[in-house]
Amino acid sequence: MTSRFIRFSTVLSTGLLLTACGGTGDSSNDTQSGVGSGAANGSGGPNGNGNDGPVVSGGSNSGGESGGGDGPNGECAGTDFDAELIPLDMFIMLDRSGSMEGSNWTSVTSAIHDFVDAQVQGYIGVGLGFFPTGPVACVNNADCIGGLCMGQCVGGSCKPSDYANPAVPIQPLPGAATPIKGAIAGTAPNGGTPLAGALRGALAYAAVNQTARPTHITTVVLLSDGLPDGCAPDLISDVSTAAAAGLAQGLRTFVIGIGAEQSALEEIAVAGGTAPALIIGSGSVADAFLAKLEEIRGSVQCQFQIPVPAQGTPNYDEVNVDFTPDGGSLESIPRVSSEADCGTESGYYYDNPTNPQTIILCPQSCTNIEANPGKLSVALGCESKVR
């Protein structure tokens, strides 16, 4: 496991400073919280008003929004809020078909072990499912891999409902690590590759999780070493249709293939909103798979909730994002219109320009805060810096 996310976790654990400009100046009985400005001409005290002093940060808003007024140079004064990083819930749907037996299975499961053991912060939840299923009850031949129902699908199921019940439900790490490793130890590769049914079931479960945890981001990670096999119909187009339906519900599908046909899996990744798919060649399975899991984790770990001021909905044209690396100077991160406008420069954008819920850092800014522990700040009430 590389140290990239260990460093990023350090950044997050320092706390993110969310500052609201132009406070109301209401008083509070909690002398340890709130903001006071005005060392030079103000009335002093943790909740006092003043016009010349610096902004003084207080507690985590337990004393209400206090302090206020702008400094002589138009500085913002406000209250510190606890940051709310948007947690990631990742559901891994893992191919355990017969063709995975041997080094592929060993490498992939070893990488999953390393990934769940390395996550030390409570910002990520992980669940696990396998396909194909073991023997399950069936009604007709179409329910079964190989098209043979004898009271049970001996070779496993084609039905999405049989894949909507996870082997390990999504739960936060590090607590999820033990049941995930136990589930892997209790299964072995066997059977065909019912990709469409497996993905539909995984997305059905992910949708339930998203409803139960609306402040989280839920994603599906589909890993397979082959093309659809054993169910009718089970074409790549069927799998892509399932991925597109998930994306329409806000559920992205990340695709990892081991020695599989790249163009086919790329079609699924495009439909699931996560292109390109990762195709892993022989000899590099464990490292490449682990790197992809880290990339998926990082893809949402630069998303933050927009703080809501006590007086109501923020003005989304008056939001500023700054980053101060440890021992360094404040760096303003400008807003851009969309992800497409990020380029290779620093920036952030909203998830929805007309009804923003989330601040998303551009790749360059995300990489910067991953590599450099420090403090991210979001200021409300000041005209946004844009590029």
C-alpha cells in the first residue's frame, strides 16, 4: 500500500476550516467558541465586535455565529464550522468464475486485503458480493447459468435478485475489513460469468444503500476476467444498459478487467460514467488492482459538502475555497464552471451548477492536498474567485 492515502487522511484529520463571512455579532455564553474580531479598536473578547483586528477562530460553532464586521481591507469575519467530508461507500462485485482460479484470484483477493487493511479513517465503507452464486432455488431454466433448472441452479444464478444480497453489507472501515477477508476465505472460483445479472443486482443493493445513507456517495466496482457467459441474454450491451440505468440513479460503476477484451469493458465503463476501464495484464494484477481501488477512493475524497449558514441557504456566487499547507501560505482555489474546465490548473466546481450540493476539487487541486498535509477552508459570504 502506498502512502498516498495515508497522507491524505492526515490532511483530513487536521480538520477543514469553514468560515462564514459577515457574522451577525450575536453574543454567546460559551467563551471558548465563536469568533471575535478587533484587537485594535474593537471591544475585545471572544464575541466582541471590532473594525481593525484580525479574524480570530473559535470552536466548532458551539457558541453560535458570533463576531462580525469586515476589517479595514475587507477581510471576512465569521465562525469556524466542522467540515463534512462526503463519505464513500464502495460495493465490490467480484468475479469468482472458474477462469479466475489460480494467480488471478490470489492476486486480486490479496489486493483487497491490503486495501481494507490500509484505510484508517472513517470516510469509507466497503461491501462485497460474488458472482456467480452457488446453487440457488430456481423456477425455470432461464434463471440458471447454463439454462438448466433442476429445482436449483447448480451452476449459479442469472437472476439479478440473487446478486442484490451482499456477502458482506457495506460498513465502515476499518470494521469491515475482518468480515470481508472472512468472506473471501470462505469462497473459491467456480462457474460462469453472469455479468448482466450480477451488475443489476449490485446496483439494486447500491441503490438501497444510497437511500439509507443519502449523505454518502455509493459506487459499484465490477471486476471480471471475462466477457458475459452462461446466461441468455448476457451480451455486453445488456451489461452496459444496466450500468447506464445505475448512472441515471446517481450510481457510478467502475470497471476493472483482468486480461479481458478492453473495448467490451470500456463500453460498460462509459455507460457507468467512469471511463476508462482498467484492463490489467498478466504479471501486474495485485499492484494494478490495488492502485485502481485507491484511485476510486480518491475520486470522491475531494468532494465536500457546502456548509449551510445559520441564516439559511448560502449564496453560491459567494463561496471561496482556500488551502493552506502546513508551514506554508494560503493558496486560493478558484471556481470553474464544470469538470471540463479544470484542465491542469487548480480549481473547484459544483456538482450541479443550478442547485449545488457539493464542492468538487479539480484533479490538480485534489493531487495537491493529497500530497501536502494542511487545512482546506471554505468561506461563505465573499464574492467567489473564478477563472
